[in-house]
Amino acid sequence: MKKNLNYKVLLLALIFIVGCTEEKTDLSLLEKDKKDLVENLNSYKVSGYKFAKILIRSSVEKDTVSKEFQSFKGDLDRIFNTAVKYDINNSESLSLLEFISIYRDYKKMEDFIMKTDEDDFPTLSDAFNVVYGDSIYKQREYLKGDRKVYIQNVEHAVLSAIVLLSKGLGKEVSLYECSQTKPELLPDSEVKTLLQYFRGFLFFEKGLYYLSESEISRNIDWLNNNKDVNLPFTRGVFQWGGLTNEQTYIGFHALNHLFRGFDRLMMKREIDEKRALEDFEIFLKDVNQIGLSNEVVWSVETYLYLKNEENEKAIEALKRLKESELLSHSDKEKIEESIEYIKKRESGKVLNGVYDKVFLSKIATKYVYTILSKIDWKNIMKEQNVPNVEEIFKTVDNLKDFVENIEKYTSVENLQEAGGKIKDEGKNLWNKVNELIKE
């Protein structure tokens, strides 16, 4: 009896150990990030934005996507014809009641919107051609097959960058657009590798480190196998006009190792930190080869110097970093604290919290944001012969304002306030608002 009991205890212990080990594998942690991504996209801002995009893309749909879509097609077209009048420069282009009515219709089809893939519909480019194009454009066949996949991936990528810098839409919507890009469906190319890098950066920003690491690792593998690839677009995006193609390759290779290093640094396992240090070593080797010197380089140098007990070198790197215009007054105060700490630091002491991995990643993130904010996306899109560029940017501005108004009416408090404003206009209008409040 006792023998059987010991056997059961041992078996349970083994199951527990295996279970704990499985939870910490790269694959299981990646799967957890994928689930967290879905949860991150479950917000009013994302659903309102997706609703607006489906309105635009489905407005030119000619085929029966599904029976459920067909049941909503009339409503979607009616809402689109109302919403298309919206202009942020004219506050009265849509009335309060029209916004409330749109929200009421949206609530009826919310489940359909959230489970529907917007890529089931024609591309934004096709929709804009119908709305804004001349008679020749209007008669063109919609994009299909590989060309459609390519264009809608580029649309998602460009929009994810544009809305990331938008105060009204920001990171949530940018993450949605990023999640919609599917680089794995694109042929290996410069555009694909840039898409994966940008996805990796956004996933990192949201704390989805294993998703980010996966994207960037694929990039690194591809770059290692394609050292002669031509990278003119990359040179333009990162404003490396003075670099040769070979130097651009080294610079981009460095940035991929940099952010994979940050991903791994933010993870919790000992092996992840070891891998991060290896990435940082490759990053510094690359940037030194092409003479690149900036805030990120000095930050990583400092981190490695401290790890290797090279205090004097760490202090010199921090002094260069302290002079950067990229850093806030508060950041510079932290650096001064770090310098004073390092001067007094005893050998073998662990890094303190003043100059830690969070602060390090913050500097790198600011650096990438600075690059993104200086990119002339309009000009890049025009150079790529994307039609209706001006209309696309105007639509992004309108979407931002439109989503904010839709989001406003998700609040019962705001609906009650709106109801009070239109109560005097008649009993039917008041009843409509009351219906929304009760839903």
C-alpha cells in the first residue's frame, strides 16, 4: 500500500515538473502571446475603427461574401452613404441624431463586425477608385489573388504606421492594423522584411515579446541568407541616404538584432538574458562596422560595459547619452544618478534599478518613434504609385474623428445627455435614444 502511495506521489511530481517545464518553452510562451494579442484587440476603439473600414471596403462589394453579410448589406450601404458625408472640417456634416442612429445600427451588427475579416472585401484602393476615381478607374476589375494580398498587406502596414503617430487612434488601432498584415503570404522581398520588422516593433511595444521575437527571428534568418538583397526602400525609411547598399544591409541587420535583444532582455528566463547579450554583441559589431553612433548604440554599450564590470567605459557612454536631445529632463536626471551610482559601485554588485532594462528599451523605442515621425509617408506612397494618396490620408483623419464620436455613444451617460439635447425634437427621436440606453 505504501509502495503504491509513493508511486502515485512520484507520478504526480513528474506530471507537475513536466507541466511547469512545458509552460516555459518558447512555443508555449509564443502561443500565450497570440492569445494575449486577441484580447488586446477587444476594445471599443478597435471595433469602431474596424466597423468604419468594413463600411468603406464592403461598399463596393459585388459578390455574396456570406449569408450574414447579405442580411446586413442594405444597412451597411445606408450607413456608408450617411458616413461618407462626414468631414472633420465641418462639424455639422453629420448631426447628433445621425451619429446615434449609426451607433444603433452598429450595435445590431457588432458580432458580425468583430468576427468578420475585413480582407474578405475589396481593398481600400479599389474602394477609393470607385468613390474618387474617373470613369476609367471605376470600370477596372477589382484586385484578386496574389496582387490583392500584396496590396492589402501594404495598406495595413502603412496604416499601422500612420495611426501609430495619431493621438486619436494610436497604439490600439495600430496594433489591429499590424495584426492584419500577413507577411507569410508575401513573397520574400524587401517589403516583406520591413513589414516583419515593423510588426516586431509594435508587438514589442505592447509587451508581446515572444510574438515580436518570432517576427524578428524570421527576418534575421532571411537577411542572413540574402546578403546581396537590394534595400533602397529601407535606406529611405531609416534616412540612411549616405550609406551604400552593403552598409544599409548591415544597419538593418543590426536593428533586427537590437530589437530581438530587447525582446529577450524583457523576458524572465536566464537563457533569454544570455541570448539578449549575444544579440547586443552582434548589434554593436554591425554598427561599429558602418560607423553608426547614436543614443541606442550608447545605451547598449553602457549595458554591456556594466555587465562586464567596465565602469569607466560605461560612464563615458552615459555622458554621451546625457547630451542627447532625444531624452527628457527626467531621463537625463536618471542618467546622472546612474553615473554617480557606477562611480561608487562595488565590483560584483548587480545593476541597480536606475539604469535598468526598462529604461534601456525606452530609449530604443523613442529612437524608432523619432524615425517614424520623420518619414514622409505621403511621398513614399506616391513614389510607389499608390493611387488616391491624398484621399487615404484624409480618410485616416476622418476615421479618427468618426471613431471618437462612435466611441462616445458607447457610454450610457453620454447617450442620456444626447437624449436630453434632442428630446424637444419629438417623441420618436427620444424613443430611439431610450432604446439605445436600454440595450
